[in-house]
Amino acid sequence: MSGAPPAPGKLHPADLARVASVGLRTRRTRAGLSALGIAIGVAAIVAVLGLSASSQAGLLAEIDRLGTNLLTATNGQSFTGQSAPLPLAAPAMIARIEPVTTVADTAAIDSANVFRSPLIPTIDTNALTVEAASLNLPGAVGASVARGSYLNAATETEPVAVLGAAAAQRLGVDRIYAGERIWLGGMWFYVTGILNSAALAPEIDSSVLVGFPAAATYLHYTSVVAGRPGIGSPTMIYVRAATSQVAAVQAVLGATANPESPNEVDVSQPSAALVARADAQGALNDLFLGLGAVALLVGAVGVANIMIISVLERRSEIGLRRALGATKGQIRAQFLGEAILLATLGGIAGVGGGALATGVYATTKHWAIVIPPLAWGGGFAAALAIGALAGLLPAIRAARLSPTEALRTV
């Protein structure tokens, strides 16, 4: 018959959910604290995977914006282990490579230190470097000017400096005022600009940049050309090439920069290093995922504890239901369903909390908000599995109670 009752030993899902929720509704504080352990573990898993994915997406987007066609050539070491300088003509020779579109260069001036004023102790260098730089450096490395202006044909010959993003912060210069000065190489240099952070050339962030002619005149950074002193040779060359020809340019860059000793030139691709860094960020995920797993384990212990206490407290209820015809399977399903429902609520709260934390942090870092399906799906599935395992033993113990034993006064 269509109106026949269900077969003994079975419960409709709606009835099972209603019966399973009784223990949670009557013990809300205890259930909430137990679900909190599950929620913390799931939130940790979702946040770790979400922040990692968002960070990588933000970094890769930055790489795409800046381009993957930047190469660098730096002075390496000679056969004897000494620093091998790049030829003075290296930038001009590299510019002759047909696919090359931009060549800029810098030179580290190790003999000069920079301070906010001459009153600063000489040992407090703040890990800042002084570098001579070509006029087209910002465009080559994808760095923009945040304040003031960059060097030009006039200022590159004078005691004028431009600060990298980190250098400006360490020197306490956040704006450009008329007459703003810093103590560089034992004399005053005027500050005309501050650069934004250069993702592809982080060494520029902690540098104070001056023109090559100024470096030769005021900082004595020179080299001998045709028997006469001239501007010093570069120590790093930044090369932009046609994207489709980057590999080809990279293959000949060392030999072009220093034809006599190409093995003394170190060639690299900064974007490749950033991609490797994005991949390396996942190495820390295991640690934080382990912490999330520990939180889930603690939550599982909490769920098991509340279910065991629930069975002990509700022995009379179990006995009454058994006496009224409830089967062992129904009792087992009731308590197992209660544990799973408790874990489900914790899982939902954890997924929501982890997604919220990811969204807030990614927004402050101006990253795209990325929450992989593995994060929320895996976290929620882990919560359900934890709930089922934690509630299985208490459910079996509840089902084994006989009506007479369960109705006995505890």
C-alpha cells in the first residue's frame, strides 16, 4: 500500500535528522564548543590553501604585468676566484643583438656609504647600497617613480640621488622636499625622487641611485679607457628582449657581454626566480596543514567526548526508545547522525571562517581571492570524516545497551 509505514529498522532521512539534532539542541553550549574545534581545524586548512593560492596568483599576475622577457648579466668570478668586471662596452655590445629592445645597467659602488646625516655612526649602514645607474633603468626593470622624478641628462652629472623603495623607508624619507639631502660618500647629495618597489629587481629597492658621471666625479668610481680615466664599468646589465626570443638571447648574452671570457658572466632570468619562489611558498603549506590537522584531531576528541557523555546521560532515553520498538540500527544511526551533524556544523563554520580570512588578507595585499576546491571541499570532507569516526564508537556503545540495562537508574 502507498501509505504503508516504513520497514522496521529504517528511518526516513528527515526523521533521522530531527532525532539526531535533539542532543545538540538541548546541549547547545557543549555542542558549540565541540564544533568549534572542528571549525578551527577546517578554517586553518581552508585559509592555508586559500592564502597560498591567492599569493601565487598575485605573484604570477605581477610577473605577467612586468613581463617574462627581462634578463640580467652580472659580473661573475674569474678562474682564480676573483670578481671579474664586465667590460665597459658590454651594454653597447648587448644592444646590438637584434631581438634586444632595451638595455640598462647599474654599478655597485662598494666604497661609498649613505646616511641620513653625517651625525649617524658609520656602522649604521642599514644594509643600503650605492649604485650608479643609467637613465633608462626604471623602464627596463618595470619600476615606476613614486615621488619626485628620476635622473635625467642634467641631474646625472650632479650630486643628485634617487632612492629605492626600501632605501627611502630606512632613511626616513617619505616625501620629496626642496633641498632634501642625504649624506652620501662623505658629502651631501640632493634627493630628487623615490621609486616604487621593483618586483623583478629587488636589489634596487635597497639602493641609492646616482648617475654614472656623478659617480665618477664625486665618488671616484672610474675605469681607464684609452689610458685616461672615465666612468666606471657596470656590474649588472638589465636586458629586455622580444618575448619569443628570450631563450635565444639568453644563450648568447654571456658571450656578447664579455667575448674574451663569457664564463665570467652570470646570466639569469628574474621572472624564473619569482616563479620558483611562488612554487617554494607551497613548502610551508605542509607545516600549517599539519597544524590544521592537529586542530581537527582535537576537534575529533571533543566530538567523541561529547558523544560518550551524551550516551551516558541519555541511557534512560535509549532504554525508553528500545522499549518502544527502536532497533539497534536506529539507535546507532541516531548517535552517529548526531556526531556527523555536529561535525557538519563545525565544517560549515570552518569553511566560512577560512574563506573570510583568505578574502580579508588577500584584499589587503591586493591579490586575487583564490580558494581552491581542494581547500573548502577537502576541509569539509575531512570534518565529515572526523565526525563519523569520532561518533562511531559511542554510537555502537549506545546500540548495545539493552532496554532493561538502559532503564536502570544511573
